[in-house]
Amino acid sequence: MEDYDSLLERAQAKIPQSSLKTERFEIPKVRGHLQGNKTVITNFKEICDTIRRDQAHFLKYLLRELATPGNVDGPRLVLGRKISSSIINGKIERYVNDFVLCPVCKKPDTTLTKEDRITMIKCSACGSKNPVHAKI
């Protein structure tokens, strides 16, 4: 008869790695294509829904960071020049770190509020309230 620890180790070894994920929040990767000299992000609305932020706020940040004109066309975002997806994904990751994840507990359960002229990030998981240091 095997002891509990050896049975547990054997069971954990049989679990596939993909189901061992502990993160409940994943930053979505952009999906899109090039159309002439423009970059089209087809899942822009999906990204905004996942990070639970206003499209206008997120759009303003992306356009400023990428230094390009752009507009929302339904669920898509059309950028005015060719930009690689790795650069766009990097900007989205930075946005999530600055405007979505709580600086105290690192959970995505946050909302943005304005107090006077200061944008505050309020966490509903731990209750902290901090000023956002990034400009938009």
C-alpha cells in the first residue's frame, strides 16, 4: 500500500501542464492583419471587454503610445500605419500594468475614478485606492 504523499505526487505528474495555470486574468493578444499601409486589429472590442476599460480611454492611450492616427470601426481598430503585433502587445501589457492591475494586490478587479484632477485606481478585491502614475 502506497502512502498519501507518493499517491499525490503520482496524481500531480499525470495532470497536463495546461490545466495547472493559476492566473485567472490573461492579457489578450491582438489579432489582426495589414491592409495596405494600415494595421487592422480585429479583436479590439474583445480586448476592451476583457480588461474592463472604456474603449475611448484605451484608444486614446494606444494612439498616443503608438504615435499614429486611428479609429474604431465596429469591433475593429484601424491604425494609420503598419505596426507589428509585438509592439502593440507590449503597449497593451503596459496599459494593463498602469491602469488595470491593482498596485497593491496585483488583481484586475479595479475601477478608474477621477478625484479633483487626479485619476485614482480603486481595487474592489483589497480595497486600496491609489493615484495612477501614468499620464493619458
